[in-house]
Amino acid sequence: MDMETTNDASLDADVIIVGGGVTGCAMATALANGKRRILVLEARTGHKPRFAGELLHPTGTQVLDELGFLPTLRKHGGVDVDGFAVVKAKEVPVTRLPYAEIANHRPTGFAMEHRDLVTGMREWAEQQPGVTFRFNEKVEEVLRNDSGRVSGVRTTSVTLRASLVLGCDGRHSKIRPLLGLGEEARLLSFSVAMRLPDGAKHLPCPTFGHIFLGAWGPMLIYPIGGPDGARDARGCFDVTRELSGGPKGAAELLRREYAPHLPAPLARALLESLDREPPQIAANEAIRTDQAVLPGAAIVGDAGGCAHPLTAAGMTVCFTDAQRLGRLLRDAGNFSNPQQVDTALRRYEIERYRFVRVREVLADALYEVFRGVEPGTRAIREGIFQYWEGSSQARARSMALLSGADSRPSVFLREYLTVVSTSTSAVLAGKTGPIRGEQATLRQRFDSLVGLGQKSLEKARLVFRDVRQELLRASA
């Protein structure tokens, strides 16, 4: 909506946000104060159905609540999620990891179909004073002034100037390379995604997100709600990056190698969905950045990097980034003071990477463990189930890291080494097989112990690398 303003008339906006998806909507809302001119540019003209972020931890859900989105999103069919449940095998009891066990923290997350999520968030963001959306505006160039400071963008149709430019355009960000910000990207696998109509009732814990093991890669299935009180579920099946044959090949793979590892009612729901429509396929990438700001510009959310979606950390990072940057820019007026703005941007970069680094390492570690390809990771998988089933405090500590309630690298390393210690005891007792209690050979025990040591050193090196980097960043 437009508004009267006394801001610099030579500028088209006080801030340009590139990307009108969930991150851009959150960012616009976090910055809106009734006085700023906020222009959101979206390259697409509409929102085609595609698989993207849908499952949100309590930390991110709390941000949506504080920014005012939740009532609108609930009207569009979003549902609360009570935690995670991990199913190691059909014959083994479910391991529940409730959010409610995290002390002094919101007890529920949130989930909904991505298209409905974007629709609801745009609906609320467009109601904020000073926020204007422009669609079919693909950014082709970042503008800089004589001093090299970012001063606007050029799209396929128009040149626009602003005091601040924010890239909120996702993991395949166009703004990131235009700003000259580097990245390290690895293709890990693919997600094959299906909507399971009325599928939530077939989950062992209908209000939980579930991770089912046993196939090549983990299967993430969670409720996404739907219009008129529907209780649909989403199935996300992790498959090899050598996947071939497109949607048809993916469907055959799910029928043959994934459905047999699901409880019978869920397997039937999956097969029925595959008969109705082809699955969607999305690449699972680990994208790491080491710089998120430049004078006059910043990247936010997935544009600043992402991890494997198994841990569902992506949207929590997006929304906490947006809220954090909004808070740091709260007193910056209409961003006409470059020094004040850049000081806030530098602080944002420090705080975001402190939060993000543990998410990245944790996502990589859990994906390794749940796939269990190596003797060491298979042993850790045994240990982590024993650890979780041992006490509510153990589950709470793990879920605090997973959900973003705790982002300290030291806590991650302590928890990881505690699980390794539990795993070592299981190895020495010969209990490292796929089913607890199965006796392992001496050779298997030796390989597992070596693998445990290697994984411990590997994760310690990663944590120390990140801690050192963040100390250097903070002292710069």
C-alpha cells in the first residue's frame, strides 16, 4: 500500500527487498513501521505449486506469531506440530521428541503447504503500512554509487534506487552473485515429495513430524493441514543424487524401495497418491557462505546458505534472520544514515552466523547418522536412540539444538560426544546391528570404534573452525 512520506524524493524506496516469498514477506513485515517505503520485488507473476519449506520449529513459529502472521496462516489451513518422532524400523517402537520437553520454550511448531504459506504471508505483508509488492520484476543488476556502496537495482523493466537492498530470494539467489558474495555448494541428494490427502491420521503420532528409516535415505513425513480442516500430510523421500527418469522414475523408486519400509496404512496412502499424480523433485544442497553483508546491502535466509532439509531448519533461519535484522535496524529511521545502517548490518552478520553454524553442522551430522552408511555413523545411530530413550532431559537438549532454542557450538559438541560415548558402550557390548540386541562380530566392533573416533574428530574440527571464524568476525 502507498503512503505519504517526507523521505528523499530522489529514491524510489527506502529499502528494496528482492524476493517476495516467505523470507521477503517476513523481512518486509519486520521493517514496516508506518514511515518507511518498502518495495518488494518478485520475479514471478504468480505462485506455481512447488515443493519448498513447509515445516517450522517453535523458534521460527514464535517469530511468525510476533510478526502477526499466524492468525492469517491458520485461516489458510496451517496446523500446529508437537515435535518429531523417529521410526528406526517397523518392528521397533516410535521414539518421540516432543517440543514441550524444552523448558521455557514454545511447545509447538507449525506446518502448512508451501503455496498456501506464501499466499497467507503475502496477504498479511501487503497490509503493513508502507509495503508495496511488484511482480514480474527480475533483477538483472545491482547499482552502486561513486563510493561503491549499493544504491539500488535494475530490473528487466526499470531502474530503482534505495538506501538499502536486501536479498531474500532463496538458496539459488540471483542477488548473491550480483553482490559478489561467494558460496560453497554441494549436491547431497534429491527430495521426492508427495502430498498424502488425509494422510496425517496414518502417522503413528498424528501431530508430529516423522522420520522413517530403512530405505536408502530417510523419509520425512509430517502433517500440513489444508483448507476446511483437512489433515493432509507431506511425504519427503530422500533419494540418491543419481536419480534418473524424472518424476516417473522417482515414482517407481518410491513404490519399489521406500513404501515397503512404511507402516501399511501410510504405504497405501503413498501408493494411492502416486497413482493420482506425479511427485515433485527438489535438489537437496548444502550451501555455505561466509559473508552476508556489504555497505548498503545484505542477504537474508536461504540466500545466505542452507543445509539438508531433514532437520527442517530452513524456514526457522529465514524468519529469525528477518526478525534479527528488523530489530537491529529499528532505530535507523529511513536508512538515510549510511554509517548507522552499516553498523547494524555488520552486527546482523555476526549474530546470524552464530545462529546458523550449529544448524549447518547439526543437519549434516543427523543426515549422516540417519543414513548410517559407515560403521561409525551406524554406531552413532544406535547410541542416539539409546540417548533419547534414556531421559526427557536428553531429548530436550537435542530438540533445543534442532529447533534453534540453543545455538551454542559448545553445546552441540558436548551432545555429540555424549552420544558417541553411549555408542561406544553399545559397540563394546556388541549391540551395533540394525536391530537393538543383535550381536556384532569383533571386526564390526573394531570398524565401529574406529569410525566413532573419526567422526568425533571430524565434528570437533568443524566446530573449532566455525568458532574461530566467528571470533575473528566479531573482532574485525
